[in-house]
Amino acid sequence: MVSKLISLFFIAFLILISGCTTPELPVCGNGVCETGEYSETCPLDCGSSDINTETYSVGQSISNLQGRGILQGQNVKIVLKAVVSSGSSQQYNATLELYDQQGAVVDVQTVSVGAKLETWFKNNTGVGAPLVLKTPINVRMIYVDSETLVGKIDIIRTPVPAPYCGDFTCDAGETSANCQADCGYPVDAN
């Protein structure tokens, strides 16, 4: 009986010092498709067959985007400049540059997973400057490819909605008389 008890304590001791730990549960939304996550259970990390995801590597351009505000009517692009660790394990931020159609940098932003890029980019005149990207883009994943060690970003681009009063762009057919939210207040002729 004593030998069985000593054997049990010895086995328990070996398990304790062997480094066995409780496995960590996967975290959906951290930008990493971990063991136990699947496209059906965590499309944010693992992708989904019904979401049209685009993937870009550091140095590549996201093209055919519509500008607004000072870039209204321009075909603009975003370049993925860097993917950097956000400080926590396997979570990354992306540094993106927005270019006008002449090739000049308009704004630089560092974003995380879930960012809606059309709400980030402003003209470079400073804080409170009007937004300049019209094409809706959602950042789905930011990661470093484990095989190539290249930083990548997955985005979901949605069609630009039809113009409406309140979209921060004074579109054709809108005037200060019928849409002050986009076109400002009418100028008094007196």
C-alpha cells in the first residue's frame, strides 16, 4: 500500500515538473487563426468563404479607391508600409499611407484589426481635418506570414454607397440650400 502511494506521488511529481500546463483557449478576433478556430466559428481570424477578403503584403497598394473632401473625384490608393507588434502576443498593427492620384502622401495612419479606414484618413492639415477616403474598407486581419515572415493585411472592401445628404461630401445635385451638412451654409449676398 505504501509503495502504491509513493508511486502515485512520484507520478504526480513527474507531471508537475514536466511543464504540463493547461492549454490556452483560442481568442477569436486577435488576428491569428489558432488551433480550435475555424472559418465557421471565427471568420474574423480564419476567413470565411462568403466574405470577399483581399490580402496585401508590406509594400503593396490597395488601389481603385474613391476620395472625398479635398480628394473628391480622385482615384486614390493606400500602401501598406509596415506591420508591427502591438506589444501583446501575436497581435499586430498596420501602418498605412494614403496617396492622392498625383502620388503625394495625404495621410499616414497606424491601425488595428477592426479599423474602418474611411473613418481614419484625413487631409494633412491637422486635427479635425475632413475625412478624405470614401471607399469603405474594414481591416479584418493583420499578421506576419509564418512561412515568409512578411507582414500582411486582410481587408474587406464594400461598394461606395450612393451619395446622400450627410455623407460629408457635397455631391452633384447638393447645394448649401438643400444640404447644409455637406455643402455648408448659404452665403448671404448682402
